[in-house]
Amino acid sequence: MKTETVKTTPYDDQKPGTSGLRKKVTVFQQPNYLENFVQSIFNSLDDFRGQKLVIGGDGRYFNRQAIQIIIKMAVANGFGELIIGQGGLLSTPAASHIIRKYQAFGGIILSASHNPGGPSEDFGIKYNVSNGGPAPEKFTDALYENSKTIAEYRIARIDDIDLDTVGTQQIADIDIKIIDPVDDYAQLMTEIFDFDLLKTSISSGYLSLCFDAMHAITGPYAKRILEEMLGAEPGSVINAEPKEDFGGGHPDPNMAHAKELTKRMFSENAPVFGAASDGDGDRNMIMGAGFFVTPSDSLAVIAANANLIPAYKKGLKGVARSMPTSQAVDRVAKARNLPCYETPTGWKYFGNLLDAGKITLCGEESFGTGSDHVREKDGLWAVLFWLNMIARKRQPVADIVHQHWQEFGRDIYCRHDYEAVDADKANAIFDHLRGLLADLPNKTFKGYSVAFADEFSYTDPVDQSVSHRQGIRVGFSDGSRIVFRLSGTGTVGATLRIYLEKFEPDVDKQDQDAQQALADLIEIAEQLCEVKKRTGRTSPDVIT
């Protein structure tokens, strides 16, 4: 086996965001661009020679080519064993599980999550550490510094590896194992949920379902688990074949993009349960017949009913949510006397809490929920949780949520996204907001009195690391909130997210339409940030 050291020059735009490095495919196709980033990962690691590395992705365009490059570089840099999903495919939660199960040193996951795929669309890469979770900021900061000074990379000059045949191949003394991408994950799900109950509920006709895989990675996982193992009717999983361009769709599990599922769930013949997942399988949308469950409510309902699931029947250690996520789960935690943590957006912040045994469940408003079974959010896990819960409670989705609101109150909630905002204008909006913070407390807007206004910072209770500038919060005396945040998941410009939340304890008022109930807060948000005035936009691009 011949290895080569290739001279290169740095790129100045390889700073990882909350979920790794995401750029257009054409950016990654630049000479040495991917190679520089991969070598920067390896240069930031210690003592990995001879260790196991997991590799896989969501199957989007450029996935297979990138994996061949990563294999050759991992071989040249001294890894002793590579574990790769068949066809180069691994959902993000499955990759996390495989890292943990096989005690790998870490893993490289190729995905741009819920972003579109195709030759002119998005690609992404991130490194996950030995606990199966995304690398912490300390590592990604070091990676970025290495990427700015890189002068060479190492690569093995070997033939491409057969990614499609399960089994072990050898290059010199290095084992390259191609594994079925679904087997280990499916086995894990049987250890968490009551598959016998689910099979009975589905075969009896009580529990009908529709799962939209959005031509993304969860297609094979959902087909195997929902249709083959649990006996759902063939065709219950729609858009099941993973495609490099996601069938021309946008694999973001919300009603704006999962149109086929949404139409079916609001039809006269809607199944009992509907769900969708995203490009890499870590997000979920939950629906019932004629009913949409917000991700914030989903997390709260899961926390309140965890005792119904075999793996969690002994109780929860605690719960956590990202700061912009509604406070619905906080109310469950208070009622159940559970610790509740508020973290910045990004699953890596939950990792320390999970590893330290401080929490069992966690979630984000951006359609991500998970538990201590892996160190990533997990879309299909959330789907199975809801199915198991419905089978135990024998109630439709809408009734479960309404019952939850009656007990804990409803946090009426929505998110407005302004996508691809010019970066300079987006930063100017946040500079403007920062300038308002000191004078906002005790001011009144449309009857809402400001109780506090700040820019969220987080001190990790496990390692005491501090994360600054994690979003601007405006809290009102009645518990309502407006949160402003710039997202790090896009590849063009900046995405400005505005989160709006109003607590409604009155059962008679809990069925309000969210946009109507939040109308005053929506106006206050524009008055404060001036996004429409400053960008010329007339409305958000996406409302969830």
C-alpha cells in the first residue's frame, strides 16, 4: 500500500457550525477542500492510531465520493479499523449507536441534515467523538485553527472500496467492515419499546400509520422496523427510497415540506398516526388525524408519559431543552420533581448532561427529540415512542395532547424563519437588538410588560465551559417570551429565527390558533428587530 503526502493551502471558511461544516456541494468539490477539512479533523485528534472509525452519511449527492476519499485518508493516517454503512449509508442516530456499541474512537458523519441535496445543493461533514455525540466546541475550535494553517494531507493510493457488499475487506493490516446500516439500530429499538404490544395494536387495525421518509435516510430503517418487524401495511412508509437529491424535495419534516403526509393526515380517511423524518434521520414531525404536534409539546408529552415505555418505566433522571424551545417540558419537570436544564441550541450541549447521568430525555424545538440511548437526536425513536404511547393509552394523538394541556397548561408556540438573509443585514439586526437590551425591562408593549431582556450565555454544569451569544431573549411578566437567534445550519446568508411563546392555563382558551393567539407578540417582535423593515421581506419564509 502506497501513501502520499500532498501539499495544500488553507481555505478560510472551514469553521464548523452547530452541526459541523455545511456548504454547497460545489464548495466541497474544490481542489483539496474536503481533504483539508478531513486532515484537520485528524490533526486535532490524539492517540487514534490503530483505533476504530465509523463512517457513513445520509446518501445525498457527493456522499459516496466523499466516503472514498475519507477511507483513503483514514487508512493513510493510521486508523486500524473502519466501520462503514452499506452503500455509505448511516442515519445520524444509527452512527451514534454504532460508535457506542463497537467502542469506536469516533465517527465521521456526512450530512447536511434537513437541507436540500443535489449537485447544486448542500453537503455537510461533522466529527462525532467516542460517546457517539457531536464534537464539543473545544474540539471544533481546534479543528478550525488547524484548518487555517494546514499545509499538507495524507492519503493512501488504493482502489476504491466496494461499499455495497456486507463483509470485511483488508487493506494491508487494516480491516474495512461494511455493515448493514439498519441491523444494530433496529435491535436497539426492540430493547427500548414494547414491540409485542405494537405488533398487536397494528395487526388489530387499531393503530394505522403513515411515515414519510422524504426520500432520505430513514426509508430503509422505517421499512424494516415499521412494516417488516411491526407489521404495518405495505406502503405505510411513503417516499421510502433514499435519493441523492431527496426526490427533488426538501427533507425538512414540517408541514411546509412534508406536503403529501400533511394532506393525508388532514383528509377524511387519515390514519391514526402520521410522522416524517429528515435527511439524516435525526428529526421528527408528529401528527395525528387532523392534528399537528409542535416539537416543544412533543417533548413535554414524552416526558410526562415516559413511564409507559419499558426502557423508562423506572423514571427519568432529568430533562433538558434548548433555550428557544418552549417551556412546556419545564412544567412537566416541576410537577414530577425532575431536574430541568436549559442549554444552547446544538445536541453537543446535551451530551455532557447525558454522560454525567443528569438527564434521560432532551429535545429542541427544531423537530429534534432524544434520550440517553444515543448521543444524537433520533427521529425514528420519537416515532416509536409515540406509537408505543398511543398503543398503551388507547387514545388518538389529539386527545393525548389536549389531556396534557388540561393538566399542565398550553405553551402556545411558533417559530418564524427568515432564510438566506444577507449576513451583514442579519448581524446589523442583532447589533440593533443588543443595543435595546439594557432599556427594555419594565417597558410595556401591547399590554405585555418586559420582565427581562438578555443575550443568553450558558455555563455547562458538568465541565464549567461557557458558551456566549446563544440568542437574545425578551421575557414578559406573564411568562411569555420572544427569542431571536441566528441559525448555523444554512449554507447561504443567515437564517434569522424568531421564537414566540405564550402560556395559556385556561382550558377554554387552549384551542386557539397559534398565529392568532401570538399576533401581538409577532408585532412586538417586528417592532424590536425590524426584520421586515431592514430586509424588505413581507413575511417569514417558513412558519412552524
